[in-house]
Amino acid sequence: MRFTSEQRLDDGVLEREFTLGEIPGILWTPASASAPVPLILLGHPPLGLRKMYPRLVARARHSAADGFATATIELPGSGDRPRWPAAEQARADLRRTMDAGEPVSDEIVDALVLPLVEKAVPEWQAALDALLSLPEIGGPVGYSGGVISIGIRLAAVEPRIVAAGLFAGSFVPRVMFEEARQVTVPLHVLLQWDDEGNHRQAALDLFDAFSSKEKSLHANMGGHTGVPQFAGDAAAQFFTRHLK
């Protein structure tokens, strides 16, 4: 991990951009911490860190106020990373299908999501290795938001993640339902009831598939971008319970 820039935000949060090999990322740490702090990995959709930055930094500031460090990395094929023609084709097929008002097939969902999971999860694990080697980061570790299938895979295979906040706002391949049955960490799942890009019943079935003894589903009226502020507050309380 190589830090490439550093700045103090107006609330004292330290923001450092880094690269891990060819992967860009950002680490935020609280203004003052007398001991190593827990870490939350901030997931996001494959729209690029620059486009997602305003939302990511808002989440990071909120978490820093609660005493957590947060970090994120650029997803494969996004932002300034090399183009990924197969992913671009899958996204184009999805847009064309949705614009035509046709049902999204399993084949499109698989092509869109599964290669991303296969590439992104090992990169998140490599980033976690590097982040936990820093003296200011002590764990435990949580995962929050982003592409839900990435969160499912990470929660299933990465023992250092002890709690996950998942957003049921993206398409889920059928094979991920089997992986969901391997997830046992505490879960906080957010569902927007009228999410135009998500199949509500599939989201409910996915929640039912998780094997976690502690799992809660928080459903709110509204579309994909209409998440109410209090929903974020509830997620923050969830991580405070499990990471401190």
C-alpha cells in the first residue's frame, strides 16, 4: 500500500488516498484516536470513486464521529482503472433490456455480477491485509453497502469481517442464494420497497436464505435513491453494537 495524498477535512477527519498495486483507494481515520480503531469497508456501485466520492465521504465522516476508520477501493473496470469490455457489454445489455421494458434474464444478471464478484472480492481481501497492518487500524472489521453480491461473498469467506450492513439494491444471481446460506455474521439489511432496479421478492427470499442468527431487515418506502436519513442512523447503531 502506498499513500499518494493526505488532507484533513474540516471536521478533523484524516483522508488519505492510496494505491494497492494498480488499485486506487481512500482511507479515512477519526480526528483523534488514542488506540487502534475498528474498520468499516465501504462498498459502492461500479460507478467510479470520483462520482461516488460525495456519498462515500459523507458515510466516512459519520463513521469517524462514531470512532471508526473507513476505507474503500475502486472496483474492477471502474473509474480510472482499465476498461473491462465484458462488463461494459453486460451493462449495455441490461440497459437495453430495461429500456425495452423486458424482464432481466438470469443470463444477463450472471454476466453482470458474477465476474465482478470474482475479481473484486480478492482485491478487497488484499486491501484488508494492507489496512490491518497499519498501526492506527486494529479491527474488528465490518462491511457496509455496495453491490450486495460482493458483500455476500466477503461475509461468507472472510473471517475477519464480523458484521455486515447490506443494501438490497442490486441484481443477485441465483447462485448467490446458496452462498447466502453460508453467511452467519450479524446482518443489517436495508431494502427500499419501491426500488425500480431491484426485485422485491428476490430481496426477501435472499434475506430468508442468510443463516445468521442475528439478522434484521429494514424496509422503507421509496425508490433506490430515497433512503431516509434515519435508515443510515440505524445502520450506524448496528456497527457500534458489533464493532465496539
